[in-house]
Amino acid sequence: MEKRVIFDGKLLPYALLLPQLLVTLIFFYWPAAQTVWQSFLIQDAFGLSTEFVWLENYTTLFANPDYYRSMLTTLVFSGLVAGFSLAIALMLAVQADKQIKGASAYKTFLIWPYAVAPAVAGVLWLFMFQPSLGLVAQAIRSLGFEWNPLLNSNHAMTLVVMAATWKQISYNFLFFLAGLQSIPKSVIEAAAIDGARPARRFWTIIFPLLSPTTFFLLVVNIVYVFFDTFGIIDATTGGGPAKGTETLVYKLFSDGRLGGDLGGSAAQSVILMILVIGLTAIQFRYVERKVQY
Amino acid sequence: MVERKSIFDFLPHLVLLIGILIVAFPVYVAFIASTWDAATIANGTMPLRPGPHFLENYYRTIFVGTSSSTRQPVGGMMLNSLIMALSIAIGKIAISLISAFAIVYFRFPFRMPAFWLIFMTLMLPVEVRIYPTYKIVADLGLLDSYPGLTIPLIASATATLLFRQFFMTVPDELVEASKIDGASPMQFFKDTLLPLSLTSVAALFVIQFIYGWNQYLWPLLITTRDDMQTIVIGIKKMIVTQDALTEWQLAMTTVILAMLPPVLVVIVMQRLFVKGLVETEK
């Protein structure tokens, strides 16, 4: 789509674009290019000499069992968070979509966790599950279960999954609710007149019509778990115990900062960049289809 | 709907109330903890009702700082977060408005490449280019400064896309009318386009304010001085994972303070926020 009526101007449009382009080139493209370049280099421990090594950083990375472990952690983490937050949000959205009193008040009470910083969400849950003084942790322990997220990596994973899910429910809820409200009521009423019970109506009509929304949210949630949960993990478990909650982004961060392995960290960045490009492309394919309806 | 009224009518309310309970419970616990003293919490005997130390804890957190180490007062951190969030939100909106204006209302060589250059940044989250970006900011001498905290996060493909889409729907007649009136492009932008965009601007402001306030990785790397810290980073530094010395009542006071501004913004601006969210994502 193009505008028919436009303004003349030789320099003005460039002047208007300049700030955006400057920030983009200096803080996006230049560092991204540096990252790619760095991923082909190995630097000695003192940063005195660098050597171009082609793909050695990548082969080292893929030979390292730690990397696969971190991949698996990320996969488990994303799967659990996306699964739980989508399921819970859908359930709440379906109830909030019904003609009930106070629906908008419910909505207000459910959407605000969107505004809570991931790191803050992490600390909130850490406090409840802190083994010696946490309210919930004490309850669990009094049942005879040895709960300790500081020592047991499965417990730590449970903790970060809960915090990340809690934070994401509100976002998914909003989109599911928007999706539900765009389904024509007449379709559902027709099915009801045909004698379909609520559960059947949900699975045969509503859920399929929601599938584009669900797919979109799935991709968005995966991106969220990959990148935005850094704060949750850093503030609650620091990737531990025993690297049990070290996701790909966390590993990239700690390898570069604590390990000083810039080449390896850059190679990890490039792999993540490729992943994001893929996920973003999928999102836009979806948006395109959506627009054509 | 067609079903007759039955006892199951309370089911939606029940499910939603349980949902709200789950959503609100951690915050309630944090608030309760922020009103008790350290000993009550450390003993694990904290009751589920507010304690007597509300004023003391909030006063100490905001103005004095926590004592066990050399923590800054949280008031200063909140100010830093506020400056960061406002700069990012206003900066993003400003540069996206004018770049979308250039792309929609002018024809010039390099127009589409420029658009794609901006568009592609959607695929470069700060996390994946973190060290080189850090180095550039360091080379520019912007570590521990507000420009260093905000400018690298200001470019925004989503805001530009949103404004571009919105400008496309503005009727051409308006441009013709202002041209007949002899208005310059910038006059048209200021007098016609900007007033029409106010709703989108407000919606985007809510989302970007929250984005800026909640930043974590970037301020963590870029600030080393205590007085430049944001509140989200401040909380993390109060939690000493392996240590009993964490002053949980003050950490929880800080948690409540850190949540308050963005949550208030969402609740007060709910309608705009939802509009902006759905539009930027689709």
C-alpha cells in the first residue's frame, strides 16, 4: 500500500530518518556484525593476540556436552512455561468470556502481572519457596518432602518455571480473550441449538477457531522464555545449582562474562540470532495470513 | 446462551477467583513481609496479616538504605528507573514517529532499504549482541550514564511499524487540504498527524514505559556505580542466595516499590494498554 499524496523534499526525509538509523546502525548492526566476526576468532587469555580460526568456536561448542545440556534445559523450561501458561490462560479466558457479572473487574485483576519485571517475579516466588523461611516451603517440608531449590536442580527448575509461568499468564490471557471475543456468537449458538454440549462446543468449534491465536502465542512465548526470563534465572538461581537452570542465554552471558570466552560466547550468540530470525519469520508468516482474512 | 440456569453458573466465578488468588498471592505475601521485622521472618513464623513495621521499613528502604552492606537508598534507584523508563518511552516514540512519517509521506532513494534496516532489528534482541554493544557504549564513554542506559534501547522496529500502519489509514484528503493551505511537511506533521496519533502514542507509551522500567540485563552490565543502579537490579543485589543475611523485609519492601509504578500505569491506562499491546504484536 502506498500513499497517493506525498510531500516533496530532498533532505527532510533523510533528516527525519537519521536518529532512528543512527541508533540502529551503531547499537544494532555494528554489534551484530562484531558478534559474527568475533565468533570466528580466538583470543588469548590476556587479549593480546587474536587468531582467525574459521569455525573452530562452533566445533568446540558442539563438542561440549555442557552446551547440549543447556539446550535441553532451555527446551524443558520453554516447554513447561509455554504449556502451563497457555493452558491456564486459556482456561481463565474461556471463563471470563462468558456473560458473567464483573467480567471487566476480573480482567483488571488478571492482567497486571504483565507489568511486573521478570526479576521481581523471580524474587517474589523465591521468597515463598526459600527453604528455611519461605511460607510455602515450610508447608511442603512439614509434609515431609525435602524441598530445597538451593541444592536440588529439579526443585530450582520448578521454582523458575512457576515464576516465569506466573508472569506470562496475563499476556496469554489477554490475547486468548481477544481471540474468543472475535468468534461470532452465532456460530456457537447454532451449535448449541443443534444440541452440542459446552465441552463439545469448545473442542469442535471454539478451540479450532482459536488455533491461529494459540500458534502466535506459542511462538511469542518461546521467544519470551528464551530471552526475557534471563532476569528470573539470574535473580533466583543464578543458573544453578550445578548449572541445572542454565538456559542458552544464561550460558552465553556467563561464558562471556565470567569465563572470558568471547569467541565461544559470540558463537552462541550467532546460533541464538539464527533461532530468533527463524521464530520472527514464523510470526510474520502468521501475521500475513491473519491480515488476508 | 441456550443452557438453562443451573448451579453451574458459579463455576466461571470460581475459576476466575482461583486464578486471581494465584496471581495475587505472591504479592500479598511480599506485602505482608514488608510490614514485619527481620527476626519474625527469619524465624519462619511470619503470620499472614500485616505487622507493625510498615512505616519503618518503607522509610528505611526509600531514604536510608539497607544496613548490612553499603546499599543505596531505594529512592535514588527509583529515580534512576523512572529516568530510564521515561527516556526510553519518549525517545522510542519520538524517533519512530518521525521515521514513520518520512517513510510514509516522502518518496526518496533508499526509502525501502531504510525501512528494512529498521524492520530487521526486530530479530536482534539485546541479549544476543550483548558484549559488542557493551564495548561500543564503553568506547563512547557512556558507561554509568543515563545516555548509556537508554540510547542503545531506543531504536524500535515495532513502534515504527505501528505508526507506519496508522499513518497509512489517515485519509489523503488531509494532506491535500494542508498542502492547499500552504502548510509545510512539518506543519502538517505537527498540526494534523500528531493530534490524530495521540491514542496510539499513549498506548505505546504505556508499553514502552513498562519495558524500560523492567530492563534487567542491560543496566546490570552497563552500571557499576551504586548511585546509577535501577531498582530492579537493586533487588537482585539484596538477595544473598546462600546467606541468611538477606534482609527479606527490606527486599520485599523494595519488591513492592519496584512493582508499584508499572502496575499502576497498567491498571489506570488499561484500555489504552490493551489496545497498544494487541496492535504492536499483530
